[in-house]
Amino acid sequence: MITRGIETVSKGMQALIDFEDVTAHNLANVTTNGFKRSNITFQDIMQSKVQTQNYQGKKVEVGSLSTGARTDRTYIDFSQGGLAESGNKLDVAFHGDGFFKVRYQGIPENKPYDERDYYYQRTGNFALDDENYLVNKDGDFIMDMENRKIRITRDPDSEEVNEMNRLDIMKDLIIGENGQITLCNPNFNMPLQKIQVCDFEDKTKISGIGNAKYLAIYGQNPGLYTKADGTFSLQQGMVEMSNANTITEMLNSINVSRGYESMSKILKTQSDTVQQAINLGSISR
């Protein structure tokens, strides 16, 4: 019983350390496009019943006493980040829910479908590689509605890689709100491929793998599905910024520091009390 206070405070201090780690991660990614902040929840380890005796000598429950708190879980906050113009017509930002489906580079074209070859991201900073395929900043391929790599050229059926088959991205390319890529000029419009947009029915079952990329948690089924037109909006020439706010995260960090300092003082008081009890026990002998 005499050490209960030490145990309770130490568990609370560990929970605050976990909270500070999450806050530091959010602060480090305030300027990361497409980043989604993490948050943390706590739970009581155990509630002990507190009883007393009434005037009749009967035990009466008067409440409960927590024996400490611990980290329950961390989760990702997928709320919308602000949109900013980028000046690049290959950049695409989400307004609403959804993810781009991305295939790792180096996967053989004739390999049977394997979900482990893919991941999901909201970051829409895209470019064309040397073969005119639409890729992210890591060189991984953005998928179309049929799980194919997206090739943006004047003649998609031609394997030629030359100036005659390249688009003037700033003049000839439109990416619609539904992900449809269109080659346009004063004479005609030609639809190309359509960007695949996915989402998850249960986002608590997906986790980040770094660089604002996401996968289903191993052994979990988050309910992956392809979104229909009209349930999302893609904005060409824009990027989604991080939804982490510097002021909010700094305030969280300050509150954690204050709480940790207070608990440290309580821990010292409890430790001194235990030491006094030990000393008294030694004297009584």
C-alpha cells in the first residue's frame, strides 16, 4: 500500500512520455505535404473500489480510486489539410476523403496481383519519369482504375520516348476532379487514363509506414474499396498541406512538460515518505 503512490505516478509519467513522442512526431511534419497528425488516448489501468462503514457498521461503497493511467492507443487524424497552389499541373490535392494507390517500382509487369506490392498516400506531388509514367517523389507508380501504371503521352500506345510524343504539361494536360486525365489542345480533347482513388471503411485498421504512406495493419481488414465519382474532388495544380498545427502541438508539448514536472515533484514526495517509513522501521527494531 505504501508504494501505491509511486506506482501510480510512474505510470502517469510514462504515459506523458508517450504523448510527448507523438507530439514531437507531429511537430517534425508540420511542413510535410499530405501528412496526417497522430493523436493518443489513455485509459485507467484499474479502478479500485473505496468503501467505508456507515453508522450501522455496514460497508458502503463511496466511489472508486484509479491506480494509474497508461497509453491506450495512438491513432491517425485524417481530417482535411489546407490546400496550396504549387504551380505544377502534375500536382493533385484531395478535397475530401481518399487515397492514391501506388505501386512500388521494380515489380515485374507479369507478376500476379499481390496487395503487398502497393501502398496508399494522399500526397499528390507527382512527376513524369524518363518513360513518361506518372510517379511520386520516390519514383513509385500511380495506379489507374485498372491497376495499370499511368503513361501520359500524345500517343499512349506508342513506346517511343521522344519530343514528338511528349506533352506540354502546362498547356496540354487537364486532370479532372474525378481523376480523369485528358490531353487537350485547341483542336480536340483526348481522354487518357483515370487515376484510381481508394478509401478504407475503417481507418483505425491502417497505419503509417513513413513519408505519409499507409498500409493495412497486418492481419486486419480495413475494408479497402475504390471510390465512385462524386464522392471526392481532386484539385489540379495544388497540394494538400499537413493537418498538424504548430501552435496546437507546441501547447501540447508545454502541457506535457508541466504535467511531467508536477509528477516528478509528487514522485519525490512519495519517495521521501517511503524512506521515512523505512527509517522508522529500522529505529523501532
